[in-house]
Amino acid sequence: DTAVSQTPKYLVTQMGNDKSIKCEQNLGHDTMYWYKQDSKKFLKIMFSYNNKELIINETVPNRFSPKSPDKAHLNLHINSLELGDSAVYFCASSFQGSSRTEAFFGQGTRLTVV
Amino acid sequence: QQQVKQSPQSLIVQKGGISIINCAYENTAFDYFPWYQQFPGKGPALLIAIRPDVSEKKEGRFTISFNKSAKQFSLHIMDSQPGDSATYFCAASRKAAGNKLTFGGGTRVLVKP
């Protein structure tokens, strides 16, 4: 019963390709996030959706496009992949409107661009 | 501009010892300060969290100390165990900014048996 699940766990692809990462949460949360962890382990927010509405869009190249079909799902599509996109991408979810703001993270998708 | 600074980058402690990790933040609007634990190949998992109206919070062997005036907070791991060997991240967020987490750079802790 994984709370936040991402697929795939590993993704190896060539430069210039387009790829997608999927995320699903079964916690009933109303907010979902994408975080990027670089090779130095630094974690940085990319996007956030609240009830399918984009609420956070950090300085991320336009090649990255999130999509939230419903509040339990948040996908990340990346066009024209570059070497620098290699990282671990984490999906997370939380409640936005309550005092319990703990974010739960998925296991991550390790993207390697060759 | 790094809004949350974490130190040290790495830490080696003997089994049974105390691990101490420090974080400093700049934005006084932050209203939630969690610590996450991450094992290799896994996602960060919430360990313990504190809000700025409290100066200390303890859960088992883990304690957060919070100094609002100094804009600093720290994690103490008492009686450190080999199973505590992981990377620890402090973070800060504010509700008005969508609760997005701003992370420190992480501390790799190794507990030697």
C-alpha cells in the first residue's frame, strides 16, 4: 500500500528524447509536488498542484511540463532531454489547507540522459 | 541565494553517541520546520517537525531545538544507532507559499558500531 508511488523508478534515455514520469498518491491529499535532487543531493521544488491547479512554478525550463488529471495524480513530461536533466525526481503530496502540512515523498525516479 | 543553510555536510559518530545537525534560515515568514531522513535509493521521509511557537520538540531519540531570534534550528539524535546512518535534510516552508519545502544541503551521518 504505497502512499506515493512513482513510475518508472529508473529511466535511461538519449539526449533529445521526450519522456514522462507518473505519480499517484492514495493519501487523499489535495496538493502534489515535483522536486529535483541533483548529483550533490540538493533538493529543489519544481512544481506544485493544488486540486489540479498549478500553484507553484519555479524557474524551470519550458521543456518540463507537469499535468494533473485529478488530485491523486501528477505527471511530469520532459521534452528534448539534455544531459543536465540527469537527476532524481521526487513526487510528493500533502494537505494544503490544514495544520498538518507534512509532505510524503515517493521513492524517486532516477533519470539518466546519455 | 540559499535560504536554508545546513551544517555539517557529513558527520561520523560512534554508536551510542549524539549526532547534532544545525540549520539556519533567512526568511522570517517560514512557519514550519521539518527534518527529513533519506536512505540511499529512497525518498525523503519525515522524521520530526516543529513550528516557530515552540522552542523544543522531542520524539523518541530525536529532538529539534528551535531558536527563533537567532533563526536557527537543530536536530539532535541521541543514542545514535547504525540504522540511523542516512542523509538528513532540514527544511522550511510557509503556508502562504503553498507549503513548498526549501531544503538545506543535507548532512550525511555515519554511525559506527
